Amino acid sequence: MPENTGPMAAERRAEDAAVQTAYSGFIRHTQACTECRTGGVDCADAGELRRVYRVAKRRAGEGR
């Protein structure tokens, strides 16, 4: 198991921050977007934001 100090810890924090940023962007969008809130389905922008979040989450999980 990799060390959780120094460069490894910094890399994990950066990965976690990327996941959190992507997730927050998706959630903020769906809360503000009329189409997302009233239609019950993700609009095209929300779909892309969800995709970005999933990619960031997958990348962060690859090294763990």
C-alpha cells in the first residue's frame, strides 16, 4: 500500500479535489437548471457534468 505522506498524499489530495469539484459542479447545475429540476432528467449540460465527475472518480480510484 502506498504511503500517505509527501508526494503520494499530495497526489491523493489533488485527485480528491478534482472529484469534489466535478461533483459539486454537477450538483450545483442540477439545482439551478430548470430543465433538470422540472423534467426529472438531466439536460445535455448535466449529462456532460456527470460524465466529467465519473471520469474524475474513476481516475482517482485507479491508484488506490
